[in-house]
Amino acid sequence: MREGDQQFFFFKFYHMSPALFDKLLGFVAADLTQQHFIREPLEPGERLAITLSYLASGLDICNVALAYRVGIETARRSIHVTCRAIWARLKDHFMKQTSGQGHVDPCYFPLQGSQSRNFSADAADARTLFSAYFCSSAGEVPWQWHQPGVSKQGALKRLEEQRLHPFC
């Protein structure tokens, strides 16, 4: 699958070129090599191929195991070990190292100070319009005013402040 017209299928199957596959294999081959005790272990290239096809295809491990004619537990273990090896070898190359100086933890600033909203102005207008409808006699339901912290007087007051009370 590496030469000629087959390179298209190689790329489609593994989402990388054969040259990049070989380069990645060079990084992780030492971590994927196992000693031969009772059964012959999978070669590092086979382990990497199983893992990349699993990650690229989104198939279940069972389907990948059937495609490579290995056991489900063998495929699962190969994928786990290979992912750990890829992370261990490549994290320093691709992940930014944080330093104490100038590092800001993004979860420690107030959301209100960032002026971010979770909805657009159109969504806010729609919410306001529907709140006017649900406060009207046509749109209200008997149980809505029995919720904790909800009062009809408070809702009508907010609608009057927004000048939407005539719709009620």
C-alpha cells in the first residue's frame, strides 16, 4: 500500500503519507518493541498501523481487530501502549512548555469582566419576546408561577421596565 496508486489508499487509511508513517515509527519503535517469550509479538509497525487506523477511522476496537486479524484484547492493548508512546515521545516537540513568567491560568478571571456573552443579540431579543408571551394569559401555564424564585409580579415588573408590558 506504499507505492504508486496505493499511496492514496495509504493516506486515506492512516491519514498520513508513508514517509510520515516511517518518521513516526522511528520515534516510537523502541517503546513498541516487545520481547518474544511464548507467542510472537506484533511488530512496532503493525502496532502503529492498528492505532492509526483506529484513530483515523473512528471504528470500534472490535472492527479494527477483525480488520488486522488480531484479538480484541491485543488490539486494545496495542492501541493503549502506542498512544502512550506517541504522547511520551512527541509531547515535548509539539506542546508549549509553560513558564512561571507571563503564564496566566485562563480559568481564574471573571467572566463578567471579559464582556463575553453566550448568546447573540437576536437570541436575547427572542428570549425577551417569548418571556412577554409566557407572562400573558394566552401563554402562561398554571404551574409556572409555583417554581421557587419565580413570581408573576417580578416578571411583569421586568417586562414593564423593558417596555414590553403592552404585549401581556
